[in-house]
Amino acid sequence: MRRLSALCLAAAALSACDKVKDIPNPLADKPGSGAPSGSGFGRNDLDAFTAAMKSQDWQKLYGLLSVEYQQQQEAEARRIQGALASSNPSEKSAAEAELKALGLEPSEFVSGDPKSLGMRLAGAKASRAKWPTDIRETKSIKADESKAEVVYVDSAGTEGTLRFTKQNGVWRIVP
């Protein structure tokens, strides 16, 4: 009888854990994800990001970025293209210096579509921002149905935070 009471109490406690979104339940509906039950956010979402960073697959990374950030990068690519085509020498040299600081070649931005150039800008900025390529430990994941925040420790022992938003049914990074 005591064992039955203890099991009932343990089951009730685990059930209560599912209702608190920032306490991972090891028996939740996504085993091993570390994400709160019902949030839809899982370790696979984090792994896709770190894999894209590690392989420097900027096209894949671009698809994982928030729509707003993608639009900002495309607008920035159009601005840089305009500056490179400008008759104003100081505007042109400022755009060239900006690209060179990111490790990009200005001649590649003279032509091309803003989406592919925005993708290159996003990749260059991601590599400069030192986003993690390997996460050694996930300290916490706070998530609801539309936003997630991951506190991690990378392979160098540096702690950081990544933010995600759910857009069109997909978790995307919010830089």
C-alpha cells in the first residue's frame, strides 16, 4: 500500500512538472530533448543550428534565421550594392571597407540578387559573432509555443544564450 501511495505521489509530481514550462521533465513527450513538454522545441532544432555553423553552410544557416533578420540582410545587400555603384567615392569606399571587414570581396557584390548576397552577409556576420559550433552543455531551455531561449556552454567553456522564434511552424534563430 505504501509503494502504491509513493508511486501515485511521484506520478502527480511529474505531471505538475509538465505544466511549468522552464523545468524540463525527463519523462516528457520528447525524451532527451531537454525542452519543456508541449513547447515543440527540441534538441534537433539546436543541433541543426550548430551543424550549419560548424560546416559553415551559410545557405542552411540562412534558412534557420528569423524572417525579419533575413529581410534585414537582403536590405543591407541592396544598400551595399547601391553604394558600390555610387558616383560618390567616399560612399563607395565605405561600402568596400565594410565588406572587407567582414572578410567579403566587394567585387562579388557589384551584381547578384539581394537574397544570395544577404545570405553571404549573414554567414560572414555569424562567423564573426562567434556563434557556437559545438554545444557541450545545455544549461536551460525556456520555451513556450512561439519562443525559446537556450542557455548553453560551448566547447571552450563559454556560456551564451540563443533565442529562437517559431515562424511558419519552424523554429528560427533570432540574432
